[in-house]
Amino acid sequence: MPFLRLHESVTLDLRGPLDKQALRKAAHDLVQRHEALRIRFAPTGTGFTVPPVAPLAFTVATDGEAATLDARLAEIIDSEAATPFNLVDGPLIRFTLLLDTREDRHN
């Protein structure tokens, strides 16, 4: 599928106490600062617009039933890679925070 070629995945391994609200705000500020992350393409593909503000796609997940945090992370990455971006309505970037309920480790 052509849309899968556009996906780029970045994983950060954070250890210790985490301020989820501060992380969410940082993601929001990143999207608001960079026009390329807010761009919306015309359905015809002939143009685009850049809204002054764009909603944030920020999901918080837990390790769930997976045997390890790494196994759950692999599930999330596979799911995200299979989910196309809506180039007309956005968002063009999605954030997922994976919380480990057993340790102070987060991805």
C-alpha cells in the first residue's frame, strides 16, 4: 500500500517519573510550531492549507496483556504502521505514550 511508505516511527525510552501533562503539552507545542505538521491537502491533490491550530492526536496506552513492554510496543508500532494518515483532514502526526505499570519505564 502506497500510504505505508510515508510512515516514520520514532521510539523514545523514558525512565523514571513522568509528567504526562508536560509531555502532552510538548507534543502540542511541537505541532503548533511546525506548519508541516498541521498541513491539510485538498481532496483533489491540487493544493493545501495550513490551519493556524490543529488538534493533537495523543493516545495513552498501557502494557495491557502483553508479556513484556517490548511486546506491547511492537503491537502498537505494527498497528500504527497499518493505520493510514488522513491527508485531507489530518492529523499528519500521531503520538502514543506507552505506560509500563510495573516499572517507571515509558515508550
